[in-house]
Amino acid sequence: MSENIYDLDLLVPDEEYVRLAGKKIMVSNIKTGIALEIFKKQAKFQEMEKSGVVSDTAFDELLDIVIKVAADKAVTRKWLLDNSSMQQLTKFIEIIGENISKKVETKKKVQPVTAKH
């Protein structure tokens, strides 16, 4: 008996990074929970940047997302406040959103692989 298996691990994107205040942070393989959170809040972040009006809630949400994506114990709320600008943080969120949204381009096609038992 054989079965077809689609290897979705081929869809993991190549690693991409941003440098924020000297820290190298991967922005290409964002976990689903964080991605959904970003999509829900991205319009709020963009409006905040355009208007120049920063609500405490939106700013806290922005910091929380950057901290989660960074996954680095050194990247804390205090560190971000001391070492980054609002423009850097909103651009960071924008880059992540673009990486999540773009189609995964891979040289490898996801084709079923026949596995025999």
C-alpha cells in the first residue's frame, strides 16, 4: 500500500532579518499566532504612524509584537523604548506584514511524494 504525502516543510521561507538597534531579528518565519495578531492590528499601527497620534494601547500592542517576534530576552519594553524610534518600530511591523503576505516562492514544487509502507 502506498500513500501520497505533500511535504509542506518546503514552504518554509528563506531566512530574512532586520537589524534594529544593533540586534539581528529574523522576520521571515513568523509563527501563525503572531501573524494573526499582526494582521488584526496592522491597520491601527499604520493609522497611528500617519496621524502621528499614538494611543497608549496601540503603542503597547506594537511593543508586544516586536518583543514576541524578536524572541530575544534582551529585547524588552525598556530596551525598545531606549534604543528605537517610532518609525523603526512601525517599519518593523510593516516588513513582517509584507513577509507574511507575500506568496511563498520556492524552487521546489510541493508535489506528492509516494511513500510505501
